[in-house]
Amino acid sequence: MKKFFVILTLLLVLSSTVMAEVIKAGVSIEQIPKSFFGVWQVDAQLEKTSNYSTFKTQSKDLWNLSRLGNVITLENPFTKAHAQIEVKQTEGNVIVFSKTSTFDNKILKDTVTIRLNGNTFAGYNDLSLETVSLYDGHILKKDTAKYLIKGKKLSGTSVLK
């Protein structure tokens, strides 16, 4: 019987540790509006940058935002990008999320702030692209950009209702 209580306690501790990943950002998964999830057509217009030769002036993308348990994933079938995102903040229909991806000796950090309005959104995507030394890992160069973004829902639960 004592062994059973030890195992039960251990399971409870482990399950609360798994939930801590969402809680650490200060946002629970239930606070995210359901209309956030689905497939979005996203248009981006470069507003400012530290390096015009690094960032496109405009782009059109598809974002598929989905959730499995406490993990939120953003996929882009055009670029083949697939990343888990961390929701930093929600306040009403304003959502701030971020993702980090690495390739070669570069680290790309995105922080997206959007305001949902039914089946559309508008906001900003702040990017930071760091080039890291392969020798000792220090940052050799950092380029930044800020995009004005607009999204239109193509599919998802709020469109189907």
C-alpha cells in the first residue's frame, strides 16, 4: 500500500511538471481563443530593418496553427517550417507568441503580436537573426526586422460555424 502512494505521488508531481511548461509563460492553454487555431493566409510588409539585403520587403505565407495537449505548433507548407510556439501573453483577443529556429550557424527568433478580429488578425512580427561563431559560439552579427502582418482565416472552427 505504501508503494502505491509513493507511485501515485510521483505521478502527480510528474504531471504537474509537464503542465509547468505552459504555466511558466504565465498563460494557460485555456486562455487562448479557439479562433486562433486553424489555417491562415498571412501577408507581411517590412516596416523597418537593420539590413535590407537580409529580409524580404513583403511576403505571403500560410500558417497552420494547431494544438495537441499543451503543445502549440505553427506549420508553413510553403517554407516547410514546423515549430513549436510559446504563447507569452493573451489579453482578450491580443496574443503574443514566439518561436526560435536554428539552421547552419544562424538563430532566428520571431515574436508575433496579433489582435484577432473574427476571421482576421493584424499585428507585428519582430525578427532577430543572429549569426553565431562555429568556433566558440559567440554572436558575430545580429540583424533585426519588423513586419506589419495581416491574416485571413482560410479554415478552422470559427470559419465553419
